[in-house]
Amino acid sequence: MNLADRLSTLQARAERQRAVLDRQKKTETALVLPFFDALGYDPFDVRAVEPEASTDDKENGRADYVLRRDGTPLVLVECTEATRPLDVPENHVLLRRAALMGGPLVLFTNGLRFQFYTGGGTEAEGLEGPVLDFDLLDYTSEDVAALRQLARPVLDMDTVRAALQRPICRCQVREYLTRQRNAPDDATKSPGAQEEAPGSPSKGEAGEGTTTGVFGKDIVKHALEDLQERLYGP
């Protein structure tokens, strides 16, 4: 079976059993380990899926699992039971440890949601959200395509990070366009008070005191409506 077929089978199992998966080990057995298997990480080979793995943290931190390829850690995993909502602390020890290890991915899961974070950032940058949030009960073909890049035989960390960041950038641009369409920045405000678009030039690059004229808000609004319709549909 291909990945999509395996996920469909796993989804049906989750829907049948989710009410009784009230313990972490139950959840791991029913959903998490088969999920690893679908991605090519053999749960019966401890060289690929190492349980209760030490992360060599001074705080004696351990990951529930470490997914490896040729001895290299690719994903640090923490699990909880399926009946508990997934809640990731901003300063979680696995995120800090992943940064020190050179940036393997970090996966937090309750067997129903699989949230992947990059571990290459710094504590000062904070936690901006998962680079991939896979919902086993509600996913699209695009989600499956993104997940396929994490399969053990093909996973390349640099390529994966770049690819998984694209949906976040698209979402940020879409949110910005929506806000500007509904309430464009007032041209009478000082440049510093206006919202800066994702990827927009700095004030010094754009020039100080630049305005869009008396009809600026309408022009911006119509331009953004046209751009948003072209990019994302009406």
C-alpha cells in the first residue's frame, strides 16, 4: 500500500478506537507506531525507531521516540494519549535539545494530530507554530504530499525545512491580504504606523514620507482584491 492508503486505514482505526485510547501506551500501539511504519520507520527495528531515547540533555531529557536513519536522528518525538488535546509548551526541552543537536525535527502527537516543529531555531526566537500540522481525521492530498517528504528513504532535512515553510509563508501573505482588503492602511498615517507586508522593504528602502494620494485606500483595496482573487480565487 502507498502512503495515502496506509493513512486511510489508520484514519478508520482512529475513528473506531479514539474513545478508548485514554493512555499513552494504548495510543502509541494503535496509532503512533503504525504512523511511523507508514513513513518507512520500522517500529520493530530500534535502529530506526528508538523508544525512551536519551537526548543527552543536562536536564536528563528523554524523547518518547527518536526516528533515525543510518544512526542520525531525524525526528524527536513526544507522545500523549488521544483523549488529551495536544498542547506544546513554547520552551519545551525537546525543542531546545533539537537546536543543540543540529536541528532534527521535533514531533508532538496524540495519535490524532501530528505537529512537526523545526528544531534549528533559538530560544529567543520563540515558538511560531508547527511547520506541518497533520490531522489524521481531517487531511487533504496536499497534507499527504507534505508528509511524504518526511518518509525515511527520501527525507532530506534542508529540503524538508524549505518545503514545509512555504505553506506558512502563503498563509501569512493570505492573512495580510485579507486584513488589507478589509481595512487598508490609512495613507494619512505616518509610515511607521502602517502595517508592513510580509517581505516588504524597510522604511529606508521605500523612502520616508511616501503616501498613496487622496484615493490611496481605495486603490490599495481594489488592487489587493484583484491580487487575492488571482492567487487564491474569489
